[in-house]
Amino acid sequence: MHKITLALALGFPAPLLAQDVLSVPEGCTAEVTVQQKDCTVSHHFTCEADEEGSRRRADFDLDGLTYAGLIDSETQWVESYRPFSNTTDRLVQSKDPASFTNLVAEGEDSFDFTTESTNGTVTRYIGSDQLTGETVEIDNVVLDRTEYEVRAFSETGELLWKSAGREFIQQDWRTFLGGVSTVSSGEEDSDIEVTEDSSPVDFIFPGEPGFLSLTPIHGCAVQSISFVPESGR
């Protein structure tokens, strides 16, 4: 049994876990559980108290919660919480707001925004997403492939890390899903580079076995060292 309280992570006053199943708070609706290739299971849900079109996600590995986040209707990173550092990043400025609408309509979208962490750290993210034109079907869900690149900078303009890769979007859900990504540290000649595959394998909906399960089932025998950026959608 996972003994984790998600009150801080998800912004709600009550524990959300019962045995090995995620129990979302009152006023929230769980929509889909996604089992991923990287020994992670993600739960997507919406809450009445959030702005219209907003979506929440909570990720778990074998040790418990690894990430909890909130995006708006255009997939901007509104809030991200990571238990490893016990910090929450919140959107504070968007010079070029991410736009899911533009991505679908035009085939590409750029973004430039800044977040501030509860530890006082200010980070600027500059990047872009592009549709590749490829459509795939995974577990009876139709997805569009994307390519992305993003760089994270400190408040003084120092490059902290960079990432590039291929992800997926689901147009009806207006959300991104993980794929193959390569993350490296800021130094141009750095040999610190990690590639991971968080592509979806199973989509589990309400009433189906495994819905809201906290136990990941794919890729858990593979051990890897991860360099994980401190934000995400």
C-alpha cells in the first residue's frame, strides 16, 4: 500500500490514496489512466474548481508519486510539483504563450514563458512544438506525432538544460503525451545526456481493469539514470 498524501502536490486538503488506487478529490473527474513504457503510470483528470479546459495529471513509478501538474486549455504549464525536490513551479509570465490551438491549426507553435519555484528559483523556457504529419493508433486511441525542442535558462540567462524529441498529442483531450526525449545539461560540450521513452502503451478508461491503478507495469525491469527537468506538462 502506498502511504502518500497528495494534498500539497495536487492542491487539495485530503489524502487521495486508498490502497493501490488513486482516489481523486470531490469535484474532480478521472478520465484516463495511461501505462507508459518507462515504468510510469499517469492519471489524467479534471476538477470543477479549475479554470475551464484545465487538466491535471499525476505520475507514479514503483516508489510512488513522481510528478503532479496542472495545464490550462492551451497546455501551458500552470503548475508543476515534484516530490524529489519538494518544490512547486508556477507560471508567472508568458512572452509567447504555448497554444495547442495554433499547433493543431498551423502545424507548429513556439513558446517563451517563465516560472517561479517555491524555493525562489526563476526559470525561463523557450522552445517549440511541431506536428510531423504522422498519425498513429495506440490501444485504440488515435494520436498525432510531434517533434519538440526546449531550452531552460536561469534568471541570469545561463543555459540550465535542453531537451528535444518526439511526443504525441490527443486532439480531443487537448493534451500532450510522452514519447522519446533526450535531455542534456547546459554545457555545449557536456557528455551528460539521457534518452528516455515514456510513450504510452495502454489507455485505461473508467470501468476497465487497471483504471486508477498506482502500479506501473511496463519497462520496470530496466534500470536507468535519469536527468529530469524541473517542469513539465
